[in-house]
Amino acid sequence: MDLRQLRYFVAVAETGNFHRAAERLNMSQPPLTVAIRKLEEGLGTSLFERSPRGVTLTAAGRASLDFARATLAQAQSFRDAVRDGASGERGRLKVGFVGSATFELLPRIIPEYRRQFPAVELVLEEATSTEIVRDLELSVLDVGLVRLPLMEAAEVDTQVVDPDELYAALPAGHRLAARSKVDLADLSDEPFVLQSRVSVLHSITVAACQKAGYVPRVAQQATQLSAVLSLVRSDLGVALVPSRASLSVPHGVRLLPLAKRVPIETGVAVPRGGTNPLARRFAQIAALR
């Protein structure tokens, strides 16, 4: 039994006539008659009662008609899913993102992506850039929002989607908190709260301080940016964080621009040479500004 035979069976059942069914199917009657006969032989029972006026369903035919229709509908749904998956309109997309992407980047991308591709299931996972790149290479993730530049060479393609800059994060009661800007050199004696060494922001912060003439004294480290801000709020030190953090800075923390701008970038990353259309669509939307 195949889908073609089921389609023939439904056509004959609905028209009650082999000739009219053949016209609906855009075929001649003899091959249709042969196909139905073979279907009945394969099933070991008759599906139709034949008469000069046409055909009527047997008890077996009546019992099986709805199942035949449902099977054909499921087959069409399967074809639609394959087509939509190949075009990036249906499926499951696993997205890795760095913590700072939650401030502005994800809220910009996700609503538009869901509007264009409502049949795609998004699975979001927060991680460091290093972890995201590793999982992209292992096919654990499909696409990632990462801090650039990457710390190590990797088999991924990246594109800048969110230029930003570092701000100084200070406890609200800090001696410099009332300023409109802060010179990085003025923080040379301060304890710093840094993101962990696997974070690109760790390296950028250390390099910026060195350029200002000192090596930052690290008091605490944290993996997530939210934890860094919480430690600053607890008066354990100062930090350099993306300016986007100002959109959800916790009470008790002041964010101040630096007197000399330190640019940073967030990018979208996909496996190099990857053909996942869902990931390509996500990257295209992420690149829109």
C-alpha cells in the first residue's frame, strides 16, 4: 500500500464513480480500476461494492475512509514541514547568548524573528562566548550571540551586530559617582570586579587599564554580568561593563561613560560552512539595525 493508492481510494469513495474519480485525478479510468483492485487484493478484502450505477463503500471501506483521509493529511503536513524546514520557516533553533545580549540585542531580535517565523521553536541558553563557540563547533547550538573578538581561532563565521562601549560601574556612594564621566586612570587604586578569565570582557578590561597606566587589582571575579553588577552594588569594587547595562542597572549602582571611549562589539556566530536555514535567518535579522 502507498499514498497513491490511498489517494485513489478516497477519490473513488467521494465521487462514487470510477470515471468521475479518474477525471478528478487527471488520469484514465483503466489504471485507476487496476490500482484499486490491487489495493483490495493487498488488504485481503473489498472496499467497494460495484454496480452499473457506480460504487458504494463496503463495511471495510466505510471503516477505513477517515483513516485514509487522515493519513493523506499527515503526509501533506510532513511535506509542508520539510519544505518549511528547508526554507528556515519551521523547526527548532538553539541559540546561545552572552549575558549582555539580554539588555537590548535579544529584545530587538526575538520579537521580529518570532513575527516572521512563528513555527520555529526557539531554545535560548546563556553562556560565555567561549562556551558558545565550543557548542557551535560541536553542533550543540545552532547560532550564538558572542562578544568579539573571539579569544581563540574557531570554525565559526561572525558578524558584528551590536557596537557598544565600556562604562564604569561604581557603587552609588563612590567618591566619583557624581561625575558625568570618569577617567580610567582615576580608578587605578580601586579594587576591580572582573568577569572570569574565559570572558572577552576580562581581557578587554585588563588591556584598557594597562593602556591607562596600571594593572587592575582584582578583588572579585564572576562569570555572569548580572553577578558583576551585584558585586559592585555590594561595594566590593568597581567594574567596566557594556553601556547597554544601563537599561537594567540595579539600584545602588551608577554607570558612567569613560572619558576616553573603549569600544566593544557583540556579534552573531554560526558554524563555518553551516547550511542550517533557521540559523541563517536568525543571523540576517540580528544584523538588521
